[in-house]
Amino acid sequence: MMKRLDENIIYHDDQNDLIKTRQDSDNDDATTSTSSALSVHDVSFNNCPDQSSNLNASEITPINPNSSNELVVLPEISFNIRVQSPGLDSFDLSVISSELVQEIHQVLMDKQETCHRTCFSLQLDGVILDNFSELKNIDGLKEGSVLKVVEEQYTVREVRIHVRHINELIHACDLNDLYNGTNNYSLCLVNDINNSETSVSPNNVVNRRNGAETNGNDSIVPEYRIPNQKEILLTPLFTTNNKINRLNCLKTLSYSEWNPPNGSRKLHGDLVYLKVTTYEDKSLHITACTKGFYVSQTTDEKFVPKPVQPKAIHHSLVDLLNNISPIFKKKFRVIQRKRCTKHPFERIQIPFQIHPWLSPRFEHIIDHFRAEDPNINKLDHEDHMPGQVRDWNEELQITKELPKKNLPERLIRERAMFKVHTDFISAAVRGSQAVIDGNVMAINPGEESKVHMYIWSNMFFSLGFDVNDHYKDFGGDAAAHSAPANDLQGVRAINTLDLDGLHTLGTVVVDYRGMRVTAQSIVPGK
């Protein structure tokens, strides 16, 4: 369901307030007239046209030819194609005519056998397919067509994307990122609960210090649920997944200190240098070039760019590591097999994160990419727009003004709005955290801390305090703390009307470390 930009992201210490906030948000979202979640996948495929028919058939047809206002959505065409990937047998893939080529890319990057490939193109009869084209608009694509995965040359950007993707695959079964909300990941317990229910036999006994105990008799109530308990433990609230042993296939994976390549090495095609330590205690320096990855003769003390094995270049970093480390090959396969047992929705980043208020204590391990993230950009701007600041107000208003006369236009509009809104909320959360943590300079540093205002990444931040005694007779700071939530409800109601020419500021309310921050897009003007 589409959630408007004025989503109330709450970091409550009180679980009941958090639940109530999300319930209120869901109730408001139910009143919206359109939804970006509307998908052709939701349409029934009964009485579908023949799969061999033209994929460019009209999607919208009038019910009554004499009335252009009555429209019906014809079901999308589902068909199978064959994907041929290097080093693998071709396999079938079910697609829908309205899908983008980019979605097939994502499927291949998530599939266990092809997940380690990122820099490739899809070709049909030797023609490279545009990633943003819909399948129904591709000439010659039909039932049984063969799409060929063709490895492309790397750039510095593609190498960094590839290495980070491999690092995420290596840590795919770690729970730290889920609890910490890293990279928009959220904790999901569905798979864990289902597995625990099916794996626990009636004779098993689970004892978590007077926690849930089962011995085949459902009538036994755990002690922590009995009223008037002097000691109520939080341990039973944790699921069993925090006891899973960490699966590691590499000791370290990081960028080498020899970066960046000098001018002469750039002319030879060197892009990035990596350093890897395997569980065989091999310390390797890997060179990423335009053609792929190879192990060089470089050491920590001396730079020798020559490859250890001439012409031994692998397009995928995983293929190279599989070749030099049997332990990595075995454990990486186990990790990916375990990752693919989860539901697909558990393996992807979601636009609206779920931030748990309770987390077990994890062992702190070395992760060079995690250490690099806070320093990747001094202003913490988006990676795909380095050195630039997004004009949130312009993006929000432009997407609102997109045409919405028919269903395809409404879908495009809602998807664009959803993307901008989620980016705005994510940036507002990061900015609010930076404000409370003291990492942003106030625009009025000479005044009292409660009066401080901040500007960060084209957003205006203010704190929820009664600075001018406006709420003196109504509770002071407590009333001022509640006021932004009420203002947010008003902005949400106006957005729900979706009237042409009526615009509002992007507004997000964030509770973090016991303080309330209101983030807004900056009012345009001279």
C-alpha cells in the first residue's frame, strides 16, 4: 500500500506507542485512492490470451465501445523464457509481459547459481536489451526465447558495486545488519518462526531461564507469563535465530592500501586493488581490471602488479576465490543455500524499515566495508549522486504533478512518488540521527540548545520543545512534543485529498534517543 511522504518514523522506547503509530499510519494509508503496490501480478490469469500471441496487445480496453470512461484491465501475459548464463546450463524463467528487463537482472543477482554476477547484459539474438524496457515492447521476445547473459567490461563503479554485493552475499546470514537496520534491511521473523515450529518435536524442552517450556502439554504456561512475577525477562522475546552460529568464508575482504592505481597502471586497465585473507591463512592482493579479477604478486611491502598466473583472469570475484580457497568454495555455497531458503521478500531491502527496539548482544567483528560507510562522503549524500544535493521540494512537487488520466499514467506517477518519498524519509532519518548525535552544526549556535535549528541535505530540522511558551498553559514541552504529530496528521490529510495545485512540504517526524525531530523540505523562494 502506498505510504505518503509524511510517514511518521518513530524510534519509540515504548513498544505500545510504536504499535499504535504504525496502526494509525496503516489506517490512514487505507484511505488513499491509489496505490503504488498495484501490480499486474495481482490480476487473475484465468482466460488469458494465448501465450504465443503478440505481447504488444493493448492493456486497457473500453467495456463499452461508446463510452471511453469505462475501462477494464486485461490480464497480463505470462510466458517462459530460457536464460543462458556462462558456465551453467540454460534454465527456464517465468516472466510477465509488463516486467522490465532490469527485473530479470535482479532475479539473476538473487538466484543461487548466478547471484555472484553483477556486471552483465542480457542479449536477445545478439541485441543488447535496454534495462528499462518492458518485455512486451521487445521485438522478437516470445515463449521459449533465449536470453543470453553476456559479461561486460568493468568500470571503477561496477567493480565497487560487485565487491560490495559479494560482501553482502558473504554476510547474508548475519543478523547484525537486520537488527541495526544497515542498508535498509529489516528483521523478519516469519521464516524463523515457521522453522522453529516445524523443527521442535513434542518431546523437546526449551528452557530459557524460566522461559517457554514445552513438553508436549500445551496447558503448561511459562513462568514469565504468570501474573505478579517479580522478575520478567526479555530473553523469551528473542527468537532462536540469534543463537545461530556465524558462517564465515573469509577472514578479511577489504580495499588494499595500494589504491588508487597510478597513471601507468590505469593505462594497463587496473581499476581497484583488493586485499583478501582466506581461512588457509593466505594473504592475497587482487587486482580488479576491466576484464575481471586476478591475483597479483603484490605484497604488503612491495608493489608488483604482475599476475601470479598469467592469463588467469576471472570475471567474477567469487570464481577467483573458489579457485584459490577450497574453504571459501565450500562455506560460500552453504551460505547461499541457506540464504535461498528464506522467503524472497526477506532477502531484499524494503523502502520502509522496521527498527526493533530490542536486540541481543552480538560479537563485534571486523568489516572493512562497514567501517568505510561513515566516511564514504562527508555529507552522507547518496552514492549515486556524489557531490550533489538533492532538491527534495522540487522532486516531491514534480512527481505530484505527473499526469494521472489513465491507469498506466497513475501507476507511473505512484511509483515515482513512492520512490521519492521513501528516499526522502530515509534521508530524514539519517539527518535526524546526525542532528541528535551532534554531527550537524546548528544555524543559530549562539542560542539555547532547545532553540537550535539545522539544515542538512536540503532539509530543515527543528526540535520538539516549547521555545516561545506557546504551550505554557497546555503542558509546556510535553505539549510541544505532541504537536508535531498533530501537524503531521494535517499534512497527511491534505495529501490524501490529492488535489491538483495544492502542495505541501515534505514532512517527517522522527523520535530518536528520547527526542523528537521534525524534518521538512525547505520552502522555495528567493
